[in-house]
Amino acid sequence: MGAELIAIFIVAIFIENVVLSQILGLCPFIGVSSKIDSAVGMGMAVIFVMLLASVVTWSIQNFILMPLQLEYLQTISFILVIASLVQFVEMVVRKVAPALYQSLGVFLPLITTNCAVLGISLINIKRGYNLIEATVNAGGAGLGFFFALLIMAGIRERLDISDIPENMKGAPIAFVTAGLLATAFMGFSGLV
Amino acid sequence: MTPVQQLTKGFWKDNPIFVIGLGLCPALAVSSSLANAVGMGIAATFVLIGSNMMISLLRSIIPAKIRIPVFIVIIATFVTIIDKLIAAYSPALSASLGIFIPLIVVNCIILGRAEAFANKNTVFDSLLDAIGMGIGFTIALCCIAFFRELLGEGKLFGQAIPFFKQDPALVMIMAPGGFIVFGLLIAFKRLMASKGGK
């Protein structure tokens, strides 16, 4: 049991990295990766919301939708729950931990449209994970997003001071860099 | 803006993917073959048309404060409809697009058009806008898929192409190929824009 959970965790971080292998959550990956500070903030916020959203959506699927045979409401209910969850977390964090809100606050609303959060929730259901496996998978995926964002931000800070052809500046070079990074991550594929 | 301009602005000039930079996740994730790209394009266009028209019809009723949740519910409804339709009539396409069909709901193009266009314009203009943006999205997806399928598998629409099928670079149909092809395509679009002054 323990070994399986560790395997799910490692696979979620490296082999099936949310951004670089499954191509989910690209907007924040490209949008917020130009500075290391903001990349750390965004990464932490995503880990937090992804864990919470996975637990909540798993419970909704298994305790409400399945018993009532309402599986076709999956998409609508998940996106609404995630959107309101993000709002709720924002309010709680602002009230309880103002210091944390200073660093995470601006990133929270952006996460609603981060397809990685909804994507991981759907993958958890699709693979038939139980609650513990779903949580571990979400934690690994969040951490994988954090790592990818951090590496990308480090590279982009260096790219700022390099001599890049005019038409490649900004988004194009970021995507080509992400491609090379994804190639490097393919090297993990035999790990588990 | 004339109806024709309204319809064609999304094809190239304001292309949602290459110029506005919205909806990137599906653009890269399902563009590994032309068949997938066309399937995804049709699904997204259907949702865009449905949500744009519905939101435009209801635009005077929806209270401004809660408009985003309302938009999301409308969009999610149409996503569910197309998800079930594809699963029923084309199980193979449904299997290869996988979770990216339900993920249309968080595709920023659709919410973006709802907020920026359908919420302020008439039903007819919103319909044209939706068709134009949908076709623009499909064109962009097909551009990316054309290079990836040709270089990665040596095929187009599943048909082998003589010269390319000998040593296909498998990496092109995997995630890295998507990023690299897309990066080079935006650079090419910018180069053309700066040369032609478009």
C-alpha cells in the first residue's frame, strides 16, 4: 500500500508532470513564469487549491453524484465547486493569515481558470483512485507544477539578458524552452 | 464593422490562439493528429456558438455582479451536451480527446468571448463572432497538428506521406513537439506581421 502511494506520488511529479507531459495549466505556466518570486507564490497557491479541490470533488463524485446517478452533472458541479472553493479560500486566507495573503492573494483568483486543477480532479475520478490515492496524486501533481514553474522562471530570468532574435522574444522563446524542458522530463519515463 | 468582417476577424487577424494567446492547453495537448484537431475544433465551436448566443439572449437579465458564475454554468451545460454527443456517436474520438472535452469548460476563449463580446452585442453578431472564433481556433489547431503529424508520424489524416514516413521523429507527437512547433509558429506569425505590416 505504502509503496503504491509513493509510486503514484513520484509518477505525478516527474513522469506525468502536469505541465510538461500532460500539457495542463499552460496559461499560468507561461504567464507567471517570468520572475522567480511570483513563480513560487503561484506554485504554492496551486498546490494548496489542487489538494483541496481533489478532496472535495472526489467526495462530491462518490457521495453525491454516484449514489444519485447524476454523473452527467460532473463537469458543471466540479467547475462550480472549484470556483467557489477558490473564492472561499481567498476570503479565509485574507482573514486568518494576512501575511500569506500578501504573497498568495493575487494568484488565487487566477487559479479558477487553471485547467490543471479541474484536470487532476477529473483524472482522479477516471482512474478510480480512492480518497488517499487521489490526495497523493493531487499533491504530487501540484508539486510537479511548482517544480516546472520554478525551473522555467529560473531559465526565463536568464533569457531576459540574452540576445534573442526580435520575433522570438517573449512567448515564442518561452514555448521552445518549455519544449526542451519537456524533452528533459521525458528522461524520467523509466523511473517507476 | 460589417457582418463579413465580424465573421472573418477570428480566422487570422485576431486569431484566438496565435494572436490573443487564449486556450493554449487544448491547442497543444490534442494537436498531435489532424483528426483530433478537427474534432476538438468542432467541439469547441459548438460550445462557443451555444454559449455566445445564449449569453447574448440573456444579457439584459443576467445581473452584472454574478455574471461570471452564470456564464460558467451556461458554458458547462453546452460542454456536457457535446461531451455526451461525442461519447455516443464517436467513441474513438471521445477516447483520444479524453479529459480535454470536459476541460473545454475552462478554455479561456469561450469565457473570454462571453465576457468581451456576447455580453455586449446582439444575438446575430454574437453568432458570427462565435463561428469566426471557432473556425480560427480550428485553423490554428490544424496548423499545429499538420506539422506534428507530418514530422512525428509521417502521416496526414492517418494517410502515410511518402518521403516523411521513413524516419518519423516520434518526439513531435509527444508533449515537447507541441511546445516547439507552437513556439516557432507564433514567431513565424510575428515575422509575417512585421514584414507585411498586417
